[in-house]
Amino acid sequence: MHTFIVQGMSCGHCVKAITQAVQAKDPAADVRIDLGTKTVQVQSSLPADAVVEVIKEEGYEATVA
């Protein structure tokens, strides 16, 4: 499980966009998002840097926590 700090998330649309983007690259990925703490947890076969790139492609700033 990788944890990321993601800036710019504010609503359910953000949650859906990030979840769908990660699952487009790894359909089996488990994505858990906490808007309050701006964290995204991802259980995936993708490496952490690949998940950061996917999130950035959606327009959010992401760093590994």
C-alpha cells in the first residue's frame, strides 16, 4: 500500500477522477481517498512513481507520503 499527499482535491468528482485514472492503469487497484487529510492510499501492482504520474495527469499535485 502506497500513500500519497495530493493537493487540489476538494470534492467527490476529484475522488472519482483519481480513482478511475488509477484503475485505468491497474483495474485491480484498491484506491482509498481521504479528502480531509488530502491523502490517497493505493494498493496496486503499479510502482509509486507511476501512480504519482497518473495523478498528475489528472491535474493534481502528488507526492509520496
